[in-house]
Amino acid sequence: MSRITRADCEARDRADPLAPFRQRFVLPPDVVYLDGNSLGALPKAAVARLQQAVDREWGQDLIRSWNLHRWIDLPQRAGAKIGRLVGAKANEVVVADSTSVNLFKLLAAALRLKPGRRVILSEPGNFPTDLYVAQGLIDMLGGKHELKLVPGERIADAIDETVAVVSLTHVNYKSGRIHDMAAVTAKAHAAGALMLWDLCHSAGALPVDLNAAKADLAVGCGYKYLNGGPGAPAFLFVAERHQESIRPPLSGWMGHAHPFTFDIGYEPAHGIARNLCGTPPVLSMSTLDAALDVMLEADMKAIRAKSLALGELFLALVEQECGRHGFANGSAPQHERGSQVGLLHPEGYAIMQALIARGVIGDFRAPDMLRFGFAPLYNRFVDAWDAVAALKAVMDARAWDAPKFKTRAAVT
Amino acid sequence: MSRITRADCEARDRADPLAPFRQRFVLPPDVVYLDGNSLGALPKAAVARLQQAVDREWGQDLIRSWNLHRWIDLPQRAGAKIGRLVGAKANEVVVADSTSVNLFKLLAAALRLKPGRRVILSEPGNFPTDLYVAQGLIDMLGGKHELKLVPGERIADAIDETVAVVSLTHVNYKSGRIHDMAAVTAKAHAAGALMLWDLCHSAGALPVDLNAAKADLAVGCGYKYLNGGPGAPAFLFVAERHQESIRPPLSGWMGHAHPFTFDIGYEPAHGIARNLCGTPPVLSMSTLDAALDVMLEADMKAIRAKSLALGELFLALVEQECGRHGFANGSAPQHERGSQVGLLHPEGYAIMQALIARGVIGDFRAPDMLRFGFAPLYNRFVDAWDAVAALKAVMDARAWDAPKFKTRAAVT
């Protein structure tokens, strides 16, 4: 294969049907941002919407906005938009709380739906907070249940009649490896278990079809590929067939059948709404809602094609430019991974800090992974070039080998 | 008492030491806003802070803001500010999630701290969602516990050795009646029970001293008198002496001892931080944080004095101007109530809608209460006059007796 040049990358950007989306985002100058899988960039539409939510809705219309601007059903309206991105019906998704809280709700509900079964099955490589939430739930319930961890590649074979719910993250946060949603879900169902998918690294990053896979439950976050802003509210999915059977452990007023009659007894709302709990953070949720509109304008197949192309280009450039610097590929193969790639290097932490100091922002995942996320709505092919050029400069000059880059910050 | 005039009210505004605070808020023209106990008005400082959080922190600094702008300890920093308003130490309060979710956390923790006791004691007049949350928790735990409801005036005598935790809202959302925090807490402790206070209608409205009362646990919201914006994140308090004994049921990554090592086992953080769960909505939380700074500039004793004076003036004006219109006083006596008053009338719903149509915004609480909240940072004495003048006009003309005001909206 002939050597790739920056001009080649520029040519690919000119031919990219998604290229116009970049101007819909605010992006800092002199930065190559490859961390949209941790925090998506700021959509300009979100700025405008937030200004409206603050100045008009809160500032002028005040409490009346619950009706006037429909704050009251914003969780359902934003949820319906996410539903279109993950293969769910409009009435199967709501936006609420955080991913962790939503996972707690649905794991608790799942254990009640399968009272004779004691196992929550997951993998050690699941996102840690998902495991923590399961542990806290089991602890709270008195230790009658068990969190069983089996490596991802063997998990389908480990589903047996003791398993109440299989809880997996669809796209692994480190390797990017995608679980076969339909196949694992079918295995779970064959054993009589429920299937819960965490879509944090999937929603907005690649095509997802929960209903085609017959998934039972799902959660996901709003601040990664959905670009909803830092700590944006999360979402949850309950397949229609389960909705009336769910007993919400977090039974707050927003999930009540008649939230404004102020009854003293809890009566769950019909449908997905019973999974709401307290009053949602309207400003953060409005921001997410506006970001979703931008995402929905794009074709998810085009997003997936560009995502894979960006990752492959990046890896090819690392091979071409940094081949002698000792990076190992920490990513799953192209069609088996989400919208990220990982490079392994013993000095990964310091290298990432040196890269960030040069304006190339990825992140580090212990013990040795430099992680780069590709957000096809705003990342360009030249971003891959510029990132690898910076990486080459860091490595050629051993720039990472400085005390300031080796000191671990509070957040990495 | 001689007749009160609008000029009298204007004179009181001129003499009001808190009057300058009004210009720190955005308030709509031609509106008298007496619903700050449902949604506080917009502080100008919050607008500026949110713009900074969006444009600079999210837009330009992106993921780096977790360190650069200290998003990572914003829950603790905002919590410490609330601590100053409610008589707690800086390390005893965090901002997180919603009031309902926080109540779930602390009730669950309380039941574990008192394993031999099966009762959550509350009152039927508690805010309904507080009762719903207790019901959902008990249901989830298999029905081994009981939510026992005893009318507020008799509750102190109902605390016995079966009670694990007494869960009360400090200021009643309808009558405004204040529980004697120190006395009820002492009764709870004498019986070996824990005491949990909901401060939704207290924080920022009147002096609260959790530690002087030896309270164990507390929750509260950010969007009423704290002016944190619609659905602003809530807070929770755990007295220092209990912090290491709390087993958080919602055990997410933000409450982990080492959130960035990505261990697969949950290990609770030391101190109050273990009560955090998932990633917080940073935009909504930043807004609240800025609003707290405004509140902290004011003297809480002055806030209380003005609050009581506004309520008394309002009631005196209702008597003077609307005496023949059949309103009953639905409020607790002056020094026994929070920062609100209630009028009872069989046509309360329609009357409130007609008032709102005239730009006087209070709210309605079924079956028959018109509720008016007074926020001393931005409400004036002339607001009381103008509100009652509008009420008189509505009543004199029977303006409420129109179909458009009698039709119940989704949210009231």
C-alpha cells in the first residue's frame, strides 16, 4: 500500500457526505478532539436551546413552563428521539437520572420479574460502574443474589436457568468490541433469562436495533456520542411487553399514575413513565433534546461507515508513522468494534498527557491504553492525520518522558 | 388597625435591607411571582455562570474541564455551600440526583443501620413523593418493613422501639407548618430511631440548624428557595458520625473510593462522597452553584424576618380587601410556618387560574388551597398589595367563573 499523505486525508474529507455536520458544532481551535466517547462536543443548536430554556422558559414563563413549554413530558419526548437511534418504539424509552441509577432501577425490576433466579450475569470487562451498581443492589437485597462474571467471549455459553438477567455493555469501553446483540439476547431468552444492554458506547455511534434483537431492557448515557453535554441525563428502555410488569423500586412522583392529585399511595403510571422518579434537571435535559435533533438529521449507516473508515485510517497512520515506537493495537477488528480504537503502550499515561499538551485530546484507560474516539459528525479524516502526526512528534522527541506528564491528575 | 395602603407597602420596600437583592434576579414585567416555593426565579449570576459552563467549559475545554474547572468535586463544593444554609459542616452535604432518589438512598441506609426495626414513621400530610419513595423501598425489600403514618401533631408520641427512621418534611408543603426539628429529633433518638428531614421547603427559606438539632439524615431540593433552576439537582446530608456506616444502595462510580482506577469491585469512598452515584448533570449543577452564591450573600435572619412580614401583610390585606369573599386561612400561625401562606376556597382552582391570567402567579393544591410563596430575596411588599388587588378584582367580578379557568390543565 502506498504511503498515505495529509492531502489524501483532505481529499477524503471533501468527499465525505457527513462533512457539513462539523459546522453544526462548536470546536476549539488548534485542538483535535478524539474524546467524544467521553464527552461529546457542543452542538450550536444546544447553545440556542439552552438560552431559550433559561431566558424565556425559566426567566420569563417560570412555573408556567411545565405546561407552556412542555417540561412535563420532556423525558418522554427526548426518549422517543433516542428510541429512533436504538431501534425502539417512541413509547419504550424515557430520559431520566443517570445511567447508574437507571441500571439500578432495571436490574432491580429484572430480579423481581424472575423471582426464582438468583444470578446477575456479566463480564469482568463490563464498565466498572455497571458492576458496582449490581453489587450494591445485591448487597441491599441481603445477599440472596450473586453477580457472576464470565469473560465476554464465553458469556453466551454461561447463561443457564440460574440467571435472572444478563447485564452487558454492548460496546466495550476499552477494546470497543461489540457484543452480538441478537445472538446473546437469543441465548438469554433460550435459558429463560432477561437481557439488559448498556448502550453508553453505542447510542449515536453505530446502528442499534433493540427490538430486532428482542432485547428486554436497556440503559445508556446522553453525554457521549449523543452530545447532550457534561453529565447529560441518561435514558432507559423497557420493551413494551414488560412495561406493565415492572415494579419501580425508585417510585417517585414523576412515575405516578396521577402525579398532580397528591394521593398518599403510590400507583405506578402505565407504560414507560413509571420508570421516572423525581423532577428532572430541565436545563440539562433540554440541552440533550436539542443535541438529539442534530443527530437525527444524519444517516446512521453513513455514521457507521465513516466511523469505521476513521478508525482504520488512524490505525494505518500509526503503523506508517509510528511503527517503530512500540504501540500494540488494543482494538477489536474493524467490523467488531464501535467508534473507537485503542493503542497499548507501557508509557500510555505520559504519552497521552504529552499529546493533550499538544492539543490532541484522547484519553487513557489503565493500565496501558491510549483511547481515541471518533465522532463522525464532527471528526474529519485530517484529524486522524494530525493526531498521528502529533503522536509521532511526541514519540520521536520522547516528549512524554517529562515529570509533568507522568504525574497522575485526579481525573484522567 | 388603620387601613393599609399601597403607599404603606412602598414605604416598607424602601426600608427593606434585602431590597437590593431583587435586581440580582431576572423577573418578567407585569408579573407578581409568588411561586418561588415551586420554582425559584432566575438569578442573573446563574445566567452568566451557565454561559461560562457551556461556552468555555464544555465548548472549549471539553473533557479537560473535569480537572480544569473542577467538575469532579462540584457536588461537594455546592454541597458545602448548602451546608452553610442548613447548619451542616462542609463535609456533610453533597449535591446529587433528585430529592426522591436521595431519599431512597438514605431511607435504605437507615433501615440497614437499624436492622432490628421494621417501621418507617411519617405523616399522611408529608409530601406525597416522600411517601411513594418509602413505599417503593419497602416493596422492593419484600414487605418486611412498614410505612406507618401518624398525623403530624401526634407523631412525636408515636415514636417507639419499632421505628427505624422517622421521615418528615420540615415545612409542610400545604399548611407551611414547621416541625420542631430539635424536639422531634430528640424524641426519635430517645426511642433509638434515626431522624431524616426533608428540607425542600426550608433550605433558603428560613434558618435551619441540622447539627444543633442533632439530625441524622436530610434531603432537599435545589429549585425552590435556592433558585437553582427547573429540576436543579438535589442535596443530601449525612451527619459525620454516620458517614462511615452508610452502605449506599446506589453504588455508582462517583461514590467509589478510587473512581479512576476502574476496579471491578465496589469500595465506597470515605465520608459523604459515597452517597454520590452516577455522573451529575454539570450544566444544571453549575447553575445551582451560582444561585447559592447569591443566597449566601444574604443574612438568613433578615430573610426570615421579611418572609414572616410578607406573609402577615398578605393575610391582612386579604382580610381588608377580600373579607367578604369567603376565603379561609389555610396557613399555620405566623411563627409556626415557613415562607408561604394558603387560602382555602371551594373555587380555589378556578380562582388561581384567573389570578394567573392577570399575572399573579401562585399555585393550587387540591382540594381547595390557593398557595402563595414569598421569596424575600426578590419579592417586595408591594407584590403582596398587587397580588391581593388582583385577587379582589377577580372576586368582585367573579372572573373565575368562566369555563376557561375551570378546566384543569395537566400541571397545576
